[in-house]
Amino acid sequence: MIIEWFKDQLQNNDIFTGVVGGSLFASFLYMCKNMGSYLYAWVIRRSSIVFTVANNTEAFDNILSWLIHIDYTKQKCRNMKITEEYSEAEECSHWVTAPGQGTHYCFYKGKLVSIDRLEVEDKMNQDSEKLTIKFFTFDRSVIDSFISDVIQIRDCKDYIRIYMYSNWWELMTSKVKRDINTIALKDDTCERLVEDLDNFLRPETRQWYLDRAIPYKRGYLFYGPPGTGKTSMITVLASKFHLDIRIINLATIDSDNVLLRALLKLPPKSLVMFEDIDVALDISMNRNIEEPTNASPVPPGQQTKANRLTLGGLLNAIDGVASSEGRILVMTTNNIQALDKALIRSGRIDVQIEFECADRATTHRLFTQFYGDVAAENAGSFFDSLTYPVAQSDLQAMFMMNPHNPERLLEEEQG
């Protein structure tokens, strides 16, 4: 009935016919007007590939490093930003120029690329950045090539990378790998640790864990006086097994959730370091220690970061669902007695190693590393003059005062 009425109006009602015809004609004109923009947008979508990278990822640093060194930045870019770049070859940082905020156009393997560098505000109300990269090409394989050449973290044979967590895992620096023969510890401490970690990292060990539904992770506690080689041993292990070191400063973690998030974002087979855990927090690490009863309450909104990170949150983060595949956790402390027993129980800490000050034999090995066997054979009087035990850091400080002249060192000690 409606269709018949509509036909009747078109045949007998000139006004109705004019309104309908005008509407159709206006719609046609509107479509013609916007057809160009629609067609352009369709072509761009079909002929370009876009992806976004946030600055809380390792990929952002790699793309930025690539941008710093391309011809566009060196010759054509006029919107610049000063940034710091670390040189692994020179082992130092340099101030360099990089493309600033805005849109930049360059080429990658003959393909036009637009790069938008924008400042954004993250969920924690902190300034952040992101890169939106658009490739004008139909060829999808160019993205795989870009990832392989620019974004992907490549294995470095001579260096280990050191990351620190501050809302994201940030690459802080790179260090030359350290050989196990450059560290002198008492007895067979080095050999035992290397053997244990080597056994853990074997594929058959991982399968053994999986078959028994045991979380595939390993925890170490290095304890002993300051200057006995705890941190150096971590560097040696990372170098030996090609692991990056990821440091979490618990004093800067402002809540249990932040620590949990840090561990959840770990890549597989990460070596996580909690250094000096007995003093890293302002909270009691031993539940047997009584808190002061006359302490003034802290007004809301003025709590310190330490007040918001709890021991329970730390325990849950270590062996809870946040445990990543193959995670290696190393905690160091100068005072093991200050640690809560729950923190270092089996399952959280698998191996406890005491780092002792050097005895005469350890001192002899360290002296030999600095000056060689011949000098060590003639240094009996130097070894006799020392009071044992002595911290390895104190010995190293003495050796570094005379790096090329052991005779002068011997004369000074005898004098």
C-alpha cells in the first residue's frame, strides 16, 4: 500500500515530485563532492601499512637510533631534538640530533615512509612519546625487513645490556662482557654458580620443570660483606650465558601493582637483580621487628613510596603469576639476618651463596690476574704484610693505584 501511495504521489503531486527529485539530486552532488576524499582514503588504506611504537619498548629506542643515522636526519631534517646516544664501541654517551615532534618523511629501501613523533600522556599522567610509522607500499614484506634490520634486538657477542625499570624497561647502558677469570672468589664459588645456572638453562631442564608442573624459574641470594664480588659475579653470569641484566630498584617502586607489572613485562630468560635488598626498602623486611608505636600517622596523599610497597606484595611478585618463563632472580644483601625468612625460603630462593672476604689464596689469585705469575711469585712479602681476611674491593683499589708497576706496590707496602 505504501509503494502504491508513493507512486500515486509522484504521478499526481508536482510538489512531492519536486521535493523527492531535489533530495536525490542533492544527495548525488554530495556524493560527487566527497567521492575524491573517499577514494583517496581508500587508496591510502590499501597502499600503506601503519604501526605504532611507544617509548616504553625496546623497539622505540632502536627506531630512534636508526633515525639518528639516516641521511634525512643528517641533511634534510629541520625539526630537530637533542638526545643522548650510548656508543658501545667507545663506551660513552654522546649528544646527537634526532627528528623532533611532528611528521617526517624519509625512505627505507626505496619505499616512502612517514614518521609521526608525538607526545602523549600515559595512564600515570607522565609525559610519554609514540612513533606512528606509515609505509607507502603494497609490499607487506617490507615490514618484515624493517623489523629484522631496525627493530629487532640483535645478539651482541661482546656486550651485555643493562635495563632499569621506571614504569617501563629502559635501556640504561651496555657493558663489555666480563670473563669468569677476571673475578677472584674464595674456594669454588664461581664454578658452582656457573654449573648450577648452566644446568638450569638446558632445554632438558626446562622440560623437566614443565613435566612436573613446576614454574621454570631460578632464585639466587648472594650475601656477605661489602666489596666481596656479589655484583661482579652477576655480571660474570650474564656475560657467560648471554643474558641482559634487568635492575629493579625497590626503593622507587611505589606500589605492589607496579612491581607486579614490572615482572610481568619481563622477556623470557631474564636475569633480574634486586641489589642490597636489606636496605632497598623503608619497610621492615623482618616481621619479627616491631614497628615504633609512637610514630606519627602519615597524612593521606603524603605517603612515601616505601610505605606503599609491602613485603607481602614483594613475596607474591617473586613467585606468583608474574613469574616469567625462565626468569632468573638474583638478590644481594650485606646482612642476611635482616631478611624475613619467607623472602628467602626454598622455592623463592633456590641457592644461597656466601661471599667471603679474600684469604691469602684468593689474594694471590687476584694479584696474579693484575700482574701475572712472575710478579706473584716475588710478592710473598706483600701477602705477608696483609691482615686477612680482606675485601676484594680493597685489594683491587690498591692494585689500581699501581696498574703497571707491581714493584712500586710492593715497595709501598713494605715501607
